[in-house]
Amino acid sequence: MALFRSSEDRKARKAGVDESRIPPGQYYTDKWPVLQAGSVPRVDLATWDFRAFGLVRQPIRLSFDDLVALGAQEQTSDIHCVTRWTKLDMPWKGVPMKALLDVVQPLDSVRFVIAHAEQGYTANLPIEVIRDDDVMLAYEAEGRPLTPEHGFPLRLLVPSRYFWKSAKWLRGIEFSDTDKPGFWEGYGYHNEADPWREERYGF
Ligand SMILES: Nc1nc2c(c(=O)[nH]1)N[C@H]1C(S)=C(S)[C@@H](COP(=O)(O)O)O[C@H]1N2
Ligand SMILES: [Mo]
């Protein structure tokens, strides 16, 4: 482990990485590790759908093509995994969360959203967090469609939080007036998960 860390540190120095971009307790990596609880789901786009539901004026159920037609955004964002790796300047493309919010129109009583993914995986976020301009429903990373293990066809991307909040194999977003801790939050991970505050674990 120590060897691995120091070789990554050497790579970071070689790449001229600005250390102030690495949150506390994280290390730089130029790889993109794969992490999840459970197996990689096999997804058939012909039967796949995306739902937005709960406290919204306009609940929706969309095919992949109809979701993509809501709008596109390309951006470069950093990702921070609670297992301590940070990957910088990743190119992403997806539907801006703002485009979805414009369509579904969350009610004023909404305070939280819950991302719902294949196999029952969930992640919760305050509604203000997903209103950030850099939150998207991502379908491309590094210039290519998401691979199965990174969430094909769609994942949430919330760069301001540890990466477990960025649910892979996303199938829907629930809008709620109450908080519903998600999969990792239920195992004791921090509800807010801000890497700059090092919010790794709750209690
Ligand atoms: N559906 C689903 N999404 C998930 C997870 C998961 O287990 N299931 N794990 C999370 C965790 S802990 C991390 S670190 C990232 C990893 O994404 P990556 O494999 O693309 O690096 O996915 C997150 N999204
Ligand atoms: Mo993670």
C-alpha cells in the first residue's frame, strides 16, 4: 500500500498536479478504478426507462433517446472516491440536471432527492446540491459512452460530493420532502459526503 501510494505521488509530481486540488486525505491517480457493491447489471436499451417521480408537478418516464433529447452539456470535473483516490479533469457529457428540473418542476416542499439505480442501489442528496451547474445525468466519459462497469447507459454525476453519490446504472430520481439515507449512507457513510470537509463517515 505504501509503495502504491508513493508511486502515485511520483506520478502526480510528474504530471505537475496542483496539490491544492486534492482534498484532504486523498491521493492522485491517473487510473479510473471500478467500484460497486454487487455485480455489473446487463442493460437492454430497448426496455430501459428513466423515471422522475415523487413531489413534482410533472412526473415522467422516458426512453434513453427521449432523455438525451432534453439537452446536452459537456464539462471537465474531478472525482473523489471515499476509498481515497482522486482523478482530475475528467471529460463528461450528459443531460444537465437543470434540464430535468425544468421539465418535472419539483414542488416547493421538496428538500431531498434520492437517486434510484439498478438492483436497488440508492443515494440521497439535498435538492440544493443537485441544483449546482455541474450536476448531470452522464452518458459519456472521456469521450466515449459509459462502459458497463462505469454505469452504462446512465449515471448521476455530482462532482461536489464523494463519488458514491454518483449512482451508476441510474434509473430514476425521486423528489421528497424527507431525507432517505441511501445504500452507503445506511452503512455509516456520511450523509453529506463533502470531500473538502472530509465527510467520510457519519456519527
Ligand atoms: N448503482 C451503483 N452506483 C454506484 C455504486 C454502486 O455500488 N452501485 N458505488 C458507488 C461508489 S462507492 C463509487 S466509488 C463509484 C465508483 O464509480 P466507478 O466504478 O465508475 O469508478 O460508483 C458509485 N456508484
Ligand atoms: Mo466509493
